[in-house]
Amino acid sequence: MTTGYVRIEVEPYLIGPYPVVPLLTGSLRFSSADGYGSAALPLLIPPASEFIFSHVAQGQGYFTGVAMMNPNPEPVAFTLEVFKNDGTLVGSYTDSLQPGEKISKLLYQLVPASGRQLGGYTRVRSELPLVSFSLFGTDDGLSLSAILPQKSFSGLQ
């Protein structure tokens, strides 16, 4: 298995006295180890300090994973919370990421109480913006889907 992340830096150029940053678009496709299931994400996922992943599927042949990366020049503390469909908190995980550090885990590895949960959502809150996405798929590798973060607003569960 290969893990990592892609970082693209685009240098602005001048048109007269005005700096212009070239537009960049595209997607990143990845697949399960056997190559059957695959998913794609946009090349740019805007960093956010509070966001929700609207899908939890674990057990009965399904898994959910979460990946986060700190693009900031200083460490960032974060809290990940898993909720049931009715908004009941299942459990949480708190940690920090160093500059450029990433974490990529299955949801039950971070919040063990969510290990057999089907339905619900995950919320992440951090001191500074993080780049993140979630995946869910089947244990047999035939299905894989990427989930983009949705902006969350304080006080909502």
C-alpha cells in the first residue's frame, strides 16, 4: 500500500502591474488494493476549521475512513466526533497535527464505539483550517466512494 499526499504550488505571474495566479483544475483518482473499486476527489479541497462528513457505514461489510492534513506552519489541535442519525454523540477523538503532518485512519480506529455503526455523521473541529476527506467502501474492495467535507456551523449537531 502506498500513502502520501500531493502538494502543488503555483507561482503567480505579472500582467502589467497585476499579479495573476493561473487557474488549476483536475481530480485525483485512487483505488482499492485490488484495483476494482475506485473514487475521485477534486484536486483542490479548501481547508476548513469545522466540517461534517455526512456518512458513516461500518460493519456488515462496510468501512469508513477519514484523512486530514495540516497545511499550516504551526501545530493544529482537532476534535473528531461521531454521531448517530438522531444527533446522539457516539464518541470523540482529540489529537494534534504538526505542520505538514497527516492522519489517515478507519473511523473505528479513532472512535472505537462507532465500530458497528450504520448511519450518522462525523464532525471535525480544529483551531486552524485542515484539509480533509472521507472514504467509505466495502470490505471486498468492489465499492469505494469519496466524501467531501461539508461546512459546519458552531452549535449545530
